[in-house]
Amino acid sequence: MKVMVLLLLEKASPSEIDHELLDPFVSLVEFSVSPPGGFRDHPHRGFESVTYMLQGGIIYEDFNGHKITIHEGYVQWMTAGKGIIHSEMPEEKVNNGIQLWINLPSFDKMIDPKAVELSSSEIPRAEEDGVEVKVIAGESMGVKSPFYTKVPIMFLDFTLKQRAQTHPTVPESWTAFAYVIDGDYGVFRSSDSYTVQAHTVVVLGKGDGVSVLNTSSFKPLRFLLIAGEPISEPVVQHGPFVMNSQAEIDMTIEDYRSAKNGFEGANSWRPE
């Protein structure tokens, strides 16, 4: 099992620079998992996650009775809220995907948990002048995602043909970054003029847009553009829990150990 940590806010008391850089995002990971590995039953509280499968599939199951396979091209939006326990296990020999964690504001951290999926065919998409976009969250090129997000974000999967370019708009006050999935010749002009290799994160500066050019004459460029409205609240993370203070982390650990306040099934539930 391989997990590549791309962006991670994991300090008990993150610096203001860390928080400003990532807010409202907690982490972005690229994972590769094969049997008998996987992510066996474990808890979460206080955030939302987006799981986007690039290859293979993940068998998802939680203690609310929700079970589904997230196939290649599918996306799952999971709200941990006040507490969820779930497992994420590999379906095939090779299973690759992206998982993004998004913080929840303090008044939403104890909402009810849920998980919602979209198949590849249900994800809205648009194509024009050599540019294709799949709109997982937010809006782009005149199409809008059906996902409602507690924190306003955009999660866009772009593919640019050879020599194509795009100029997506991002709200000026939002945190934004790109992650290159495939292609080594992309230029993100709001950052610098250098080409960016695959499996690289480009943290974008403040502004209302970004210009991306695929300088390759022989290979498409595929990248994710992810942006969100900052929450501007303290963040304390302890493993699978994302809260606003150490006291709330301590309470969450106690709730999980005592199977209460959202973790009532902690002692009895086991995935099939």
C-alpha cells in the first residue's frame, strides 16, 4: 500500500502560515492500495472528504449501513460530522485514487454523517477548444456539480490536449492549488513560467483566475484544480479527527472510546 502525502496540516498547533496556506483544506493524498492491504474500520470526526478513483475501485462500508464500491471515475463525498466509522478496502489488484480532506466550520462539526456518490457518467462535464473539464464540485465552463458542499469549494478535473490552454476563474479570496495527474509540460502562469511535472502540487497565489497551458505537442495534460473559501478558525488535528481545540480533540477521543455522542456503534459494528 502506497500513500503519497501532497498537502498535509498535521501539527497540533499549526502555524498561521500553514493554516493560511491550506485553509479550508486539511490534506490531499494520492493513494495506491492492493490486497491484502487497505484502510480497515476506523473513525473520523469534524471534516468532509472527497474520494476520486483514478484506477480500480474501493469497497466502502460504514456503521450506518452504507456500502458501495467506488469504481474508477466515481467520486464519493463523505461527511464525517459528529462521527463515523468506516472501512475502505481495495477491490482489484491495483487501485489508485485521490482523497481530499476539507475542514468543517465549528457550527457544522457535529452534524450527522453521510456519504454520497456519483458515477463517472453522472459527473457533469464540458469540452471546448481542446479543453475538457469534469466538474466534481463547483462550476466551470457553464456546467455545475450537483454536490452541495458545506464549505464552498471547487474540485475540477481538467484534461488539455496538446498546445491547449484554459483560464478558469477562482474567487479572489479563496485558497487554490492544482495537482498534476498526468503530463510533464504544463505551465501554470499564476505561479511561475516553468513546466510542472506529474504528481506535483502547485499552490496558487491570490487572484481571480489562473492560466494553464499544455506546452506539449505530443501528450495531453491532466490536472485537478481545487479551491475553497477559507474558514478562518483554529484547526487542531489528531489522526482521523479535525477539531478547533485540543479540548475538543480530547472529548472526541473519549467519545470514541466510550461509544457515545456519534460513535454509538463503535464497539459493535464490524464491516462484512
